[in-house]
Amino acid sequence: MRLFYIIIIFLAVSCKPTQKIDEVTKEAEKTIEVVTSTCNTFGTVQKTSLDGCSYLIVLENGKKVEPVVIEDENFKLEAGQKIHFAYEKEEEMMSICMAAPTVRVTCIELRKKGQ
């Protein structure tokens, strides 16, 4: 009987959680961010005359981003387009444009009139 209790105590003490609570919380926050970030940034496409880049997106607050990757291959940027989009900073890519931070556009749509 003692052996049974020793085994139970050994198992209870030796069990470790597979993930820490902080890691689970961070993963949940990432999931929430992805779900709520779909095409929620408003901007206007601007043609540039700078070497190395042809278009920038001007955000509502006046800041600019340079789209180096647009995941929707069917969407073509044109000067003056009013869009709503989602993006991630592109840390791995560099651009010779250097007019704005480089971004990966993960979602992009033309804004409907009145938006």
C-alpha cells in the first residue's frame, strides 16, 4: 500500500504543465488581435516620385507606410484610392525607398462611398 502512495505522490510532484499561463495568455492575445484587426485601418494610396518605391499608403493620422508585400495578389494599388486595410510591420525586408516603414498588407479593400 505504501508503494501505491509513493507512486501517487511521485506522479503528482513530477507532473509539469506543458505551457505556462503567460504563454497561453500571449497566444490568446495574438488570436484576438488577428480576429479584430481585419481591414480596420483607413488610408489613401499615394504615388511617389522617389527612387525605389512607387506607392505609399497615407494613414488617417498622416503617417505613411510602404507596402512591400500585398497578400491579395489581385489588388492593384492606384494613386488616390481610398482603402481600408490591415498590415504588419515587415522587419525582415528592407527597401531602398526609405520614405516610410515597410509593411506586409494582410487585408485590403476599397472603401465604399461614405466610409
